[in-house]
Amino acid sequence: MKFRGSGLAEVRDHKCVGCQVMLRPQTYNEVRNGEQLVVCESCQRILYFDPANELKSEPAGSQVHARKRVRPKSDAPQAWFYRPDYGDEGEVLIVFSNSGGNSTRRVYEMHSGRQIGDVLTREGNYRLAFPEDMTDSTIRLNGHWDESEMEEWSAELPTAALDSLHADLRAAQKEHRSGHKEHASSAAEHSTAS
């Protein structure tokens, strides 16, 4: 505070507003969670997150999902899934990648984006190699990032990828709920017609 005029700096668009330095994804997520005191590695200011300033960029993404949700391709070389009941971890995001007759699996904690466990590789297509991960409660998500890009992420999803997956999950759940309402109303019409 003595050298820079303020000991606090807002975090906006993955940057410290005080020094305009991009934050690591883990640091950005920690500031957004607000569970601990986080200091900018560059300017040493205490960082804070104001969700009101971040929401200005969300309507563009929500307009994309206002129309019907694009379905993920079933034969895509990469598949993202949301699973609400993954052992002790609870809600997770799982990504499978098929390449050269093998498949890999990465598991990320749903809210923080931190990787859980190691990357597993097995022989065959992911549906055959990891059948234990495919339950009735899993929801297929839209998302594709190059394997080299995912290697750079190391042990945590970048916030942009995490936000994109969360938005698609909300759209999938909304679509699922509206599908159930339509099915229930058509079933009620059939029963009253009988």
C-alpha cells in the first residue's frame, strides 16, 4: 500500500487490475472461491473478486445457449461428461480421449477444476475401456480441447474451459427438464383421452 497507493486489487478477466498481469488458473479460481486470502504474485496486492463485474461478459454465452443446445458427436475423439456421483468426490467432470487404439481418462473436481488422481490410459475405445465410469446419471457435455493444450493445463482446468463446461451442463439440464415436462404432459393427454 505504501508503494502503490492501495493494498487491494480486483480480479477481472483473469487479470489483476492493479498490475494488469494475467493470473494462473489456480490463483484465479482461488480468488473466485473467496475461501482464503490470495495475494498477487506480481504486485503483492490482496486480490478480491466482484461477481457483478464478471457477469457483464456472460450474456453473450447465454445467448448462444438460448437456442437449442448442440448435441455432442457420438464418434468424436474426445468426450466430456458430468457425473454427480463419483465416489467420495461427488460431482466431477470426466474427459476421455481416444487415440491410436488407446483411450485416456482425466477426472476434474466440478467446482474448482482441479484434477483428481492421475491420467489413466487403457486399450480400446473409452466406452469399452472405462465402462465403470458410464452410469445412468452421467450427462454428455460439449467440449473439445487439443491433447497438447490439455497437457499444458497440468492439474487444473482453466477458468474459461470450466465456465464453458458449466454453461453447457446448465443447458443440458434445462433441456432434460423441459423434455421431461413435455413427456409428462403428452402422457397426461393420452391418459385423459383413454
